[in-house]
Amino acid sequence: MLPAPLTGLLASTPPGVDEALELTDGLDAVLTDGLARPGADGARALEDLAAATGSSPLAAPVREAVSSVGAGPVPAASLAALAGARTALTGAVHDALLGALDTALGRTRDEAGAPAAPSPEPAPELEGARSWLTELAVAGWRGVDRDLAAGADAALTPLLEDPSRRRLAVLLDGLGAELRAHCPLPGDQDPPARRWGDLWARAVLLAQDAFPAWPGAPAQEASGRLLPLGADVHQHPTAFQVQVHALLEPSDGGPVRLVRTSVSALKVDVLTRESVWGLLSEHTALLGALAEHRALDIEGMPLLDGGDLIWHDDRAHKGGPADRFAAARLHLAGAAAPAVPALERHPARIAEPVLLEGYAAKKTTKPALALELDLDGARLPVSLLRRPDSSSLDVRAAAGSGACIGLMRWDAGRWSVQMLGVAAKKDPADQTHTADWAMGPTDPKFATALRNSDPLGTLRERAGKLLRK
């Protein structure tokens, strides 16, 4: 069933959200045409941005940045100010949406702590990233050609040598790949301006010397029983990550908490579907618990203020069987949620675990192959675009479900749910979860395909031969 406040959430948008997004769209239009030629509409959009931040600490740097656009070379400080203003706007939208969702779910959330202290030392490895991001902003998305898009590779090299800069490296790699795939843009094609604006602004801030390479020291060490709710699988041609959403029952008897933990690996684009899970084979405790639907006993696991466990497989041991739907029914409504770190405050980042039951899943034709959940007359779209191809949780399983554990998302101006696990409507004991293949495919067809053609095994064998030469 759907709680009444959640029904109201689906029917309205918090005040101010549309206006804030209109301001970010104005800046994105300027980035589309390029800071070298903002035009009359672009100049008005920049003035509106300066006015919107006029009573904030960003007022002076944003006003200076707006004055510098179109008047010669754009200083790096001006780009940082524009990126900061855009991030502040999307952060305000995030806060309004998440506040409304917490109210609807009756969920309590920790207060955010002080941000990590800025780094006092210059970081020369960031210079290449800042230079490339500046060139993108000046040229605009319509002015990016293949040579400029390929400039991401040179910026990546020094970043990959420092593990603490991995976030920025993966971000630049992904943005560069998207630009190479889409640029140069045909004259009649519009770029994904909001998405590229998001990626650009985040990268600009991560590339600042003063921005800490790591979001802060662990706030505490966590011990207790970890009950996985589901796994959100992220994948692109050069990276693979599994983010596990879970409930933590602290060993000291404290309140049950919502936490996340992530494990990731670099990859090549030939690794897809059932073969990618082998990249994470060193995390046997975590993957085993996901595949076998078990709890985990953790001891001394670092826990950041934002609710992220820094995973150490040697500090975890598989526990007994744990039904995820039973755990969600017992604990999810009253679990304490973590504060959101400053740079993570973005509408696209909202991913709040929920349990939904008693719905009717209905396929729709607009758009094609869409799926909606009918909850007492309220319609909640299912975010099928986020469904990983490395999972047995397919559209058929989703359409035949009567209960799901999912993540509430806000995309394209509306709420949706990303399914992490479903229970069949006809037989609730028949469950399908995104990480059921964590220790290998359970579907005989895919298991046979992996035995007959194992690209990861082939790559490792060839790499071993090269290393022996």
C-alpha cells in the first residue's frame, strides 16, 4: 500500500523548485553556446543568476564572474563561481525534494556536520583537468569537436596516479566519452544540456585546489548486523560499481540506521552482463551475502557522516539467512537516515529506500515499454532505464510483482521508483533481486554462456602471459 502523504508527494512539487531549475537551465543554455559568445539571452540568464545569489556568500564572486563573461579570457575563479552557483541551486532543489520525501515517509535524518577542511597545498595534478574544463566552457557544447573531447585523456593521466582523485578521474572519463560519442553536434540536435551541465559543474568543483581530495575522515567505526536491502548497479564502458543499500543494527543497541556501501572496479567495454561481477571477486563476503540473501556481521567498519561504509571485506562475515522484505517491513519505516554531504546535494542523487506493497504493475505504451505501479489510484512510474543488464531482475519480473524494495528517484520533473528487488504477486516467496548474480548467473542460459565464453577469464589469461614475458 502507499501511505497517504506519499500519494500527495506524487501530486505536487515543493515551492521554488521550478524557479531554481529555470535558473540552472539559463546557465546551461549559456554553456551550450559557450562563454565566449553568450548573446543577449545568455547575458540575461547570467544576470538572473547573479540576482538569485545576491544575498548569499556567493554574491561577490558570481557578480565578478558574470561581468567577466564575454569580456576576454574567463578566469578560472569565475568558472568556479559559476559552477558553485549552479551547484547551490541544484542543492536547494535537492533539499526541498528530500525534505518533502522524508515528511511523506516519516523518516528522520541526521543534521549535516561541518565540511572537511580545504587542502592548504596546491595540487598540480589538477591543472590539466581545470584547463580542459575551461576550454569546454568557452567553446560551448555546440563548439566541441572530437579533438577537444579527446582532451579528457591528457587530463586523466596524472589523476589516475593518485587514488584519492579517482572520483574526478572517473567523472572526466565519462564526460569525455559522452562528448566523443555525440560531438560535433548536428545543427538541428540539442545537447543533453542539463546532464552535461551537472557533470561539468561537479568536475569544476572537484578540480579546485582547495577542495579536499577525500570528503573527510570517517566519523566512527561501525559494528553490528548489516541487513542488505538491495544493490544499485552502476556501469559504463570503463567502470563498474555496486552500491549496496542496507540497514545497520548497531552492536551497542543504538537505533537501526540506513547505510550504503560501494565496491567498484575499472573495466573494459567488452565486459558486460554476467561477466562483470567477476571484477569484484575479492569482495567475497559482500557478494556472497548478496547472492545468498544473508545478513553480514561487521566489526570496526569505517562509517562516514554521509552514511557510507568504507568496505573492508576482511571486517565482515556472512551471517544467517535474512529475508529482505521481512527486514524492510520490520525496520525501514523507523530507520534513521544519514545527512547528505554538501557536494552530493543534487536531485539526481536522491535514492531513498522504500518498501511498496499491494500495487498493480501496469505496462504502458507512452513511452514504449514503460511500467507504472498503481497504488490505490496513484501512479508511480518505474525507472526501467536504471535496470542493469547484469541482473535477472528484468521487465517481466517487475511486471509480475506485487511488492518491491526500491529507491525513490526524482527524474525529469517527477518521482519514480528504481526496483532493487521484487516479490512475485502470485507467490511472494518467489523473489528476484538485482544482485542475485553476484557469485555467478543463476539463470542456466547465462551460466552456460559464461562457461563457453568468459571474456574476463580470457583477459586475465592474456594479461598474465604479457606479464611473464
